[in-house]
Amino acid sequence: MPYKIIFMGTPQFSVPVLEALAKSSYQISCVYTQPPKKSKRGQKLNPSPIQITAENLKLVLRNPNNLNTDEELKFFKEMKPDVIVVVAYGQLISKEFLDIPKKGFINIHASLLPKWRGAAPIQRAIMNLDKQAGVSIMKITEELDTGPVMKKIEIDISSSDTAGLVSEKLSKIGSEYIVEALNDIFNEKKKFVEQDHNSATYAKKIKKIEGRIDWKERAKNIIGKINGLNPSPGAWFEYKNIRYKIWKASIYDKVGPPGTIMDNNFIICCQDKSIKIIEIQREGKNKLLLKDFLLGVNYKIGDLIQ
């Protein structure tokens, strides 16, 4: 009889892992995901990427607003899962649930634990100008991301990598290792090693206001913000009371007063060097390459960007 799994996940990051498990010999008894969310414009309900994937795979699906209820606890116990695989589910899991599966809750976390515990590990790593990111396969305990780790897989972060790109890479890595990890767990070939809790850092949830660019910062830190917040929520500035999001930029050697437009190529000065914009988007408009953007924006050399 195949081992029974419950899978819990919500965003696109979780999808490759669910697909890998669906192709394996393991039996996915049920999939949990967050309930559909209303779109920003209108009242349309948008199911999560995991809900769409689970429905396409014809898997049993549950998407409660609150996991920690008597109803869901009863369902979990009746399912008698051997292991729960969690990938960015988005709800805290109480101890009552953690005690149910024989092999516990196994989490794929997008950082090299104990660094960047929490909600936004990829964004924080890039914004912090880290040279490496990675995936940790760990056991879930009551406290957030503190459980013992069985495997870490590391990748390099380049100066041009965005959070979206790194997320895709790490998601793929998680999908490549999850079946091997479960095999090792059930065959008792791998040990879980306690984290060094004294070395822990925390990746708190990103707030939109953090996307505002401070031109008094060093150019490399601004590039880290642009890359780390791409695609969401984005790094932005205001010019003539209009908000602009920078999607892609590079460092340029011109120097001058921070926030000043230095030439006809819309080079903007920082604390030390300057920023050369490659892709930009005016609020409510489409993303544009800089050469196309410059055709429609009224600006003057020497103007100050906020």
C-alpha cells in the first residue's frame, strides 16, 4: 500500500512540488490551499495556483478560511496521513495537527535556514545583497521555521537576479528533491539536524511602502531593492506626483546630488553612483523599455526625483 500524503500550498512556487508528487508513487489523499481571493478590480474570485493545479489533476481539494477548526481537525484524523508536505501554504498550523501524521509535517522553505526564517526569504535575501539563496527541507514545529533540517540545496544569486527568477529556480529545486527526501524519510536514511538558533535571521513580510526608493542610498542597495521586489510589490518613485515602478536597472558611474536626473537618458543619481533604468512603468500603464518611455514623459535635466 502506498504511503498517504496531504499536500498544503498556495502560490505558484508550490505548484512544481505538487506536480512532482502527483507523478510519483506516493498517494496524494488531499490538497489544502488558501481560499480564492477577490481581484483588485471587480468582484471576481481568483483561485490559487495550487487550487487550479489540484483541480486539473482531479485531486481532493479543501480550501478553508481557517485551518484550525474542529471540522478540519476531524477530517485530518480520518485521513490518517503518513506525512504532510507543506510548501508556502500561508496559515499557521496548530500542535493538534502537527501530532497527527506518522512522519510529521515536512516543509520546503526557500532559504538556507536558520537564515531568513519567515514570510519573504527570497526578497529579503536579494535586498540584503546576499550572494547565495537556497532551499531547506525541514520538519515543521510549533515555532515558525525553527524545526530541524534534513537537507539544504544552495544556489548563487547574481547581481541581475530578480525575486521572480530566484523563486522559479528554487521551486524547481524543491520539486526535484521532494520525492528523494520522502524516500529517505520513510527508509530512515536521513537525520534531521537541529538549527543553530543563535544564528537565525528573519524575513518579515514585505510592505508596499518598502518599495519606495530612497535615492540617498547606495546604488547597489537600490538595485537590490529593485530586483528583490520584482515582480511584487515593485520598487517605485514619484515624479511630478505620478508614481513609476522600475522593473529593471543597472548601476552607472555618473555622480551628482541624490535623486537628480543627470542627462537625456534619465540617469538618476544615488549616494555614490547612479541608476540607469532599463524597464519602467507609469502607474496605470504598461511596462516600457526606457527608449519608449522617454518618448512620452516630460522631464528636465536637473529635476529632482522623490
